[in-house]
Amino acid sequence: MGLALDQELTIDEIHATIHAHPTMSEVIHEATLAAEGHAIHF
């Protein structure tokens, strides 16, 4: 969002942006679940 604000992007431009998935927090969460044998994604 910092970049979007800096560049004064429109809603349409933000919507058209590629949003990376998974995020680092999702990766860490999945890794901790996997460590306990409860991974959501295999």
C-alpha cells in the first residue's frame, strides 16, 4: 500500500496488480502446522 499511495494509484490499478501468494506469514504458519503434522497444504 505504501507504493500505491506513493504512486497515487487508482482502485483499478491496484486491482490489476499481481498480489503474491503465499505471503511470508502464510509460509511460516504452514511450516509450523507441518512441523506438528497438521499442514493444510501438502
